[in-house]
Amino acid sequence: ENGGQDAKNLRVKLVLLGDSGVGKSCIVLRFVRGQFDPTSKVTVGASFLSQTIALQDSTTVKFEIWDTAGQERYAALAPLYYRGAAVAVIVYDITSPESFSKAQFWVKELQKHGSPDIVMALVGNKADLLEKREVAVQDGTEYAEKNGMFFIETSAKTADNINELFEEIAKRLPRPAV
Ligand code: GDP
Ligand code: MG
């Protein structure tokens, strides 16, 4: 046994990084439970959730999702959190340029200290708040392209692009040799 890992069934550690308040926990809850709780002001309890998705080629990917309980405030703790992660989802809020800068900080941090073959996704969340947008789609697209990352805008509130985010990540995972 290989920890449940074979060519058809992958199991991967996924971490979320980004400023507090950008919607990391809401993205996870939307993906795993199909829920959005607008009243939750702080990170929602669970720091570990898992969800399995099936791809069209009949392979499955089990995401073991590590959501921070606010460690994002302490950059020094981050390496403990993203160690061994196969996937990093770096989230900003499209209404917050500061959160976009912070996302770029996390990208650089992972390029320096993350696993060399880590799959990184850049996510502009709160895409439902169009009238408050302060980060252009093009800024996200261009930054992601330059850094070899996948980019998508999501809304945990409306569920827009949440499943697509995880499906695209799954497709980009390196497959173990049979
Ligand atoms: P975290 O600190 O990154 O985990 O952020 P949370 O998931 O706790 O979300 C922070 C706040 O943003 C909460 O008040 C959420 O209701 C709100 N929020 C999260 N995602 C969205 C979204 O897609 N759209 C809108 N309008 N609000 C969101
Ligand atoms: Mg949170």
C-alpha cells in the first residue's frame, strides 16, 4: 500500500494561503459542503477537511485541505503549514489591492521554499462584488502567466467557479508512474 496513492487515485495535500478575510475558509466550505455562511466573521472551526473528485478519465483525486486558523498572520509559521503540500491555492480578494500584493508575497515564498513540483493556483475571490472591484482581471491573469500558475476568479458566495478551481488543479497534478 502506498498511502492510498496509485495512478488512478491520487491523494494530495492542499494548502490555502492569503490575507485574512479574503475568503479562504468560505471557498473550502463551499467546495466541501456546498454551503456559504455570510455571518461567519472568523475562520470557521475545522482546520482539516477532505473532498474527493472524479475526473472524466475515471481517475479520482482526494484533496486533503489544510485551512489556516489564522496562521496566515504569522509568516514564520507558514513553512510548517505548507510543508509537503502538492498544491497551494493562493487567494486574494478582487476588492483589495493589498490582498493582491500579499498573494504575490506568498507566490515568491513558495517558489523559494515550497516543494519544487508544487502546483500553484492564483484565485481572485469575491468576484460577485463587481462594483467594488479594485484588482483587474488582467492583473491576475498576467501575474499568474508570468509565474506559471493557473488563475481563476471565484465567488464562494455564489459558488461561481469553485468546482472549476478544484477540477483544474486536479488536471494539472503530476501523475505518479504506474
Ligand atoms: P479567510 O480569513 O480568508 O478564511 O476568510 P473567510 O472565509 O473567513 O471570509 C471572510 C469574509 O469574507 C466573511 O465575512 C465572508 O462572508 C466573506 N466572503 C468570503 N467569500 C466571499 C465571496 O465570494 N463573496 C463575498 N461577497 N463575500 C465573501
Ligand atoms: Mg479562514
